[in-house]
Amino acid sequence: MLSVRDAEATIFNAIQPLDNQQDIEFVDLLMANNRILATPVTSSFDFPHWDNSAMDGYAVRYADVQQARANKPIILTVVEEIPAGYQPQVTIKPGEAARIFTGAVMPTGADTVVMQEKTHQEENRIFIFAAPQLEEFVRRKGDFYQAGKQLLPAGISLNASEIGVLAGAGREQVCVFRRPRVAILSSGNELVMPEEMLKPGQIVDSNQYALATLVRELGAEVLLLGIVKDDPTALKEIIDYAIANADIVISTGGVSVGDYDYIDKILVSLGAKVHFSSVQMRPGKPLTFATFPNSLYFGLPGNPVSGLVTCWRFVQPTIKKLAGLSKGWEGKFLKVRSHSELQSNGKMETYVWGKLHLVNGGYQFHKAEGNDSSGNLINLAQTNALAVLPVGKTLVYSGEEVFVLQL
């Protein structure tokens, strides 16, 4: 049985991220949200594209206005009005100014903008009552970015701000990694679909729905393979199909030591390298991780909470890294105060599910109410964090600090 740290290292070392030559596609910019950029982006544009005003006011020569005072205003002649999108036609000469608006191109000859609140205009004359700083409220061409340099690096997730940058750079399409393909199947004679009438001893398969939703939230494509009965032949056939058609295969159930737990033997018969089949954690001890030449296999425990906890802990970062995300794919752990008393037997690294609340500027962890059985899916609702009690830690007092995995 591996420690959680060793299991994590084994999994992460086995991940081969998607190839930035073969595993790419071009998508329209408006379809690129949450996609991973496959190649660095440069632009032929400077940002700003030209010298422009950051304020409504007057474009002036600093030499003309540096002595302006409230009791001794400088008076200039307004020779042009420059709205945004207009190309200035006049060169500003000594004693002159141009009315200018935010984002408008600076006229030749002007090097400073005086905000309108410090001025008073009478017909074509402007009275300036305070001296500005040299180049105040002027955004120079290339101040933010110079053409030809790297604009965005590969391996980042494209969200609103990045897509805005790409649009500003004139990109209509962007090169991204293809979405990882994740196959999901559930095994167990007792499982039925939600629409079926429950008979004594049967259980609705919630795992497939929960895991598929999580995988889609991570930006991967889901291949749902349904429920497979505890039949070695049927299981082998479906797993063989899954590993041929997906980058990652997730199964739930069939990985413990019962008479009907066939998964590990089937994986070996299909040529897998089974790295481990149990982890020193609770919930989630019966966890199998195996590798094939072109796919990774996670055999998760069948209990609903155990399945989601192990998926959050190991599968989620795996999908992010495999998808091409260069940074931030690891789980995010925070040290916070626990509002609840947390208990463990100390023999396993123990994960307690609950919620993070912001209290007086700091996070507090609140344990989910009710029975904390790994089969109790009900109190897992609205969970956004897992408190982690390391091996040997049997009690966390209310008010004591604890590490939590933010979900």
C-alpha cells in the first residue's frame, strides 16, 4: 500500500502531456474559452498602437504649461478637437493646445495632457490652472507591449482576459491543444440507471454522472460507457475498447479484494503496468493506477464519496497536466482554521469533506453535517474543500489550523 505522496508522484511522473505538434487544433476565438494555448502567441501590433490620451482634457506642450498656477493660469489657443478614432491634422505649436478625449491619438508637437477639471475654456481659449507632470496622462506607443515579443506563452488556460488580448492583437483563431478524451464506466451487478425502477438490493449509479460532470468542467471530452456487470468477459471487452479510444480511463468499483473484483486481473491480461492497487488514505484506499502505451487507467472505489475524493485528489490534476496546462495543474492546498473538530484513526491520511467560508478576512473550514460514511453521497453536496489529516494525526481541535484541498 503506497502513501498518498508516493501514489501522487507515481501518477504525475507517468503523465505525458499532449504533443504541441500533433495534438492541436485551431478554433475560433469565441470558442476558445477554457482551452489550453498550444503555441506561444506574438503580435505585429504595438500596444498601445499609437501615442494616445488616458484622459479627457487638452493635449499641450509641457514647456508651455509647466508654470501654470491657480492664481496665474496659462492661456493657450485651442486649434483642434480630437475625438477617439480621429487622426489629428494639426501640429501643436508654442501657445497652442488641442481638445482631446480618452483614447484619442496624441497630435504631433504635444507631449502632455492636462485633465479638463484643471482648466476652463472660453471660446477658443483654454485657461490652465495647475501645472501637470511631463507626459502626464499620455500612453506611449508600445508602453504595454512591443510588436514581435511574446504576447502569451503556451500552456495557459484561455479565459476572458487572454481572449481579450488575442482579439486586440487581431487574432480570429487560436492554436489550442485538443481536449483530452476520458472514458468512464461503472461496474457492479447492483447498479441501475436513474430512470430504472429500483428493486431490492439495487443502487442508482451516481458515479457516472458525478465523474462525467467533473471531467467536463475540466475541459475534457467524455466517453460514457455505461454500467458493466461483474462479468470478466464483458469487463475485458469494454476496458479494451476504452483504452483504445481514450487518453484516460476511469472505472468505479471492482478494484477491492472481493470475489467479484476483476479489474486488476483484466488490466494485467490486457498488457497494463499496474503501478499500485491501494493507497494509504481514507476514503479511497482501494485505488488502482495502471498505464498502457497510450492511456492512463484509474480504477476508483465504488463508494460515491470515495470515488469523488480520489478523483479530486489524483484524476483532476492528471487531466489538467495531460491537457497541456504548464502551471497550476497541481492541487491547491491552503492552510486554514477549522471551525469543526475533525477526527481520524491516525492510520490513514484522512480526507474530511466540507465547506470553506470567508470569516473576518480569513478562510474557515466547516465539516459537512451528518454521517461521514464514504457511502453517504448526500452530505457531499456543496462541498468545496477537503481537510487533510496526515497519518498519525487523530484529532484537529476547533480553531486549530489544518491543510485543505480547495476544490
